[in-house]
Amino acid sequence: MQIFEEMAAFRHDQLAFWSEPAAGYRGIIAIHDTTLGPALGGTRLWRYASEADALTDALRLARGMTYKAAIAGLKLGGGKSVILADERPRDRERLFRAHGRAVESLGGRYITAEDVGTSVDDMEFVRAETRWVAGVRGGSGDPSPATAHGVYQGIRACAQERYGDSCLEGRHVTVQGVGHVGYQLCAELAAEGARLTIADINTGSVERAVHEFGATAVAPEAIYDVPADIFAPCALGGVINDRTVARLRVDIVAGSANNQLAEPRHGNALQKRGILFAPDYVINAGGLINVYGELHGWSVERTRRKAAGIYDVVLNVFQRAREDGITAAEAANRVALQILTDARRPGSAEHGSCARRAVSMST
């Protein structure tokens, strides 16, 4: 892999590699852009098939965080950490304290939080080595409820766009992944009276959702073939691909997973099939809003109101897509890039102020 070519392709500012063999730590921190503020993005712990896969994941996720912050109106840049390790390391404290030292080495250009495979407890270990961490005890904690609430509002916006009515009562929603965010999303959907079909590789999570929400469970691979109104991917990315697009039997794809499209062309493939797609970094911004609220001392109510505003942001993206004759994914990218371009212009309020913001967020 040509690392600088990969960075250029994604237009990244910085990559940091850190290794502490004694702690079992191999980490990659990707900083995509700090035009709007210090890069913020969670730490993902995953057993990657290769180092190249880990790097690509970090780069894609970091870029998504930049766009997510921009389109959500947050003064943050985009970054992401990935740790190449078993999902259940023997000594989590040593591992995450090593990660904290890696984060600290960047001097505030990057702020981390929890993500797939990590927890509030892990962030406490990170905090022992650096102040550049959010989602800790006494702070905003688990961002899953805020993420799920934003996705729920985004699904309502999709229903409004597709059916002319945002009500989800009686709508059939298939949810792929009922972990932290997927479970919270199911709770909100069930409370409105939606009918749920779920799938997850974790049988315990499936049993819990079936018991609590009256959901119907199917095998993980079968979720793509279930006829429904809405498909909500809430597990890992790349699930909309050459193999799955033709199998979907839904009107809408809207979920919390990052990088749902395996390739940009799959957004076109969905549109050709008449399936409305909510760009993932738009609809799943609630978690980032939750962390931003922690950094700026927002109340829980203010954070929830901001996450609820994802409803209007999603509708605005659909409007831009119609006006420009492009897919919703392309429209979201254009909106985010325009925000960043405007901020880079000399004389703009954001131009050249990243360092000052990083210092202010540490106090």
C-alpha cells in the first residue's frame, strides 16, 4: 500500500502510527481535516484481516467525521482511531493507556471517544494518560441514545420524503444490528408503533430485542431479503454492495452504521432501484453532537434538541439532491465540502483558528 497516495486520495492531513508491543497495542490515528476545529472521532477496536484494511477503515471513517461535523453545524474537524487487536484483549487498561499516550502525543489536534468495540470504561483508561478524550464518566457517557435519537428523526424525515407523512406507526422496519445504537433505535421505533424485524450475530442481543419490542428475528444474512418499508443498517459499514443492492426489498435505507455504501456507485445503484438513501454521516450525527455538547457544557435537553434537528438536515439534503439532479449521498458531500471551502477562505471566522479552539476545549 502506498500510504501517501492513500492520504492524498482521501485528502487527509495526518496519520499517526503507534506501537507498544508489551501492551499489545497497535494503533492508527487518522486526522482528516481541522478547518472547523480539532479533529474528533471515536476509537474502534477490531480484529482486522490486514493492516491495509485497518488503515483504509481509519481513513474512510475520519473523512466521514469531517463531513458529519460540517453538515451538523459543529465546530469540529474529523478524525478516527483504530486499534488492531482481539475484540477481548487480556489487559484493557494497559492497551487503552497506551492508546491514551498516542492521543496525547498529538497535542489536542485529535480528541477521541468510544466507538465500536470500546466503552466508557476504556475511555477512563485513556483519560489516565490524556485530557483529549470525551464520553467519560461525569461527562456525556454512552453516546448511543443520542445517536439512535438522531437516526430515528432521520428515518421520520425519510418517511416524510417518500410517503408524504413522517408517522412510523405501522411501518415495517428491518434493523441490522441491535447492539448499543440498534437497541436504542428499536426502542424509539417500537414506541411509535413500528413493526420490527431484526438480525444480529449476537444471539443475546436478538433475544433481548424480541422479548422487549416484540420484534421478529431472522438470520443475519436473511435481513436483506425481507420485504419491508425501511432497512436500517446499524452494524458495520459496506453492507450496501454489489451482492446486496439487488436483494433489498425496501423503499428506504436509513441507519446508524458508518460508510454503509461499499463504493460511491452503490448510491447510484440504490437510486436506480427507486430506493431512498439517507447518507450515513448525516443521519448518525447524534453521537458526535452528544460529545460536542459534553465539550461545551450543554444540558442533556439541549443535546437532544440538536440531535432532533437531524430531521431538518436530512430533508434539506434531499431537497439539494432534487435541485441538482444527483443522489442524496452526492448532495450531502457537496453541502459539507462547500462549508469547508467557505471556512478556508481568508477572513472567514474559522480560518486559521484551529489551534485556539483546541486550547479552549481543554479548559
